Amino acid sequence: MLSAGSDAIGGFELAGAYKSLAKLGLKHGVKRSASEVLELAQKFLRKGYKESVPGSGRFVSADGLMVFRMGPEDIAPFNGKPAHVNFERLIPNSLKPGKNKIIENIHVYLQ
């Protein structure tokens, strides 16, 4: 069970991913410029990240546990929704071996 101050979920160590969101000043609903968002994404994903499918706007960290999304439907205002990007943290999904599940999804709105 996750307790206050713990960096483990179900025995899985988050190894710095948990603390990196706060360190980068990322919290749900903040506003940042496009250039700030791209810089934060590179720091969040760290070295070795890649775009999962070319042109998708979904970038995944080398360990597969952090995702930055800026798909066309996110960055262009759509149906009254403001332009935003997503920073996501994932952990292994015990119900689906070999798959990860999202444990946090932060929307950062573009200024």
C-alpha cells in the first residue's frame, strides 16, 4: 500500500520519476509557453526517449515509465478544449503482464 512519503507502489520503486514531476514544477493545470513545455518534456523523459510511433506526438522514456503526449487533438484547441500537453507516469500493470498503466496524468496548458 502506498503511504505518505513512499516512493513505491505495490512493491515497485518509482526510481526518481515520482519526485521529478514536482522538481520540474509540474502540476495539473499550470500554464507554460510552448518552448518551456518542450524543455520540461526533455528533462522529464530524460536521455534515450523516443517517439513511440513517428508523427504521433507520444514520446516515451527509455524505461517506458514516463510519457509526454502532444498529439494534434491536444495542442490545437478542439471543441472548446484549451490547447494542452500531457505528462504521464506509469507502472507495470500486474493484471496485464508486459503492459504498463497510467498512475498520473498531468495536463499543462499552453499559453
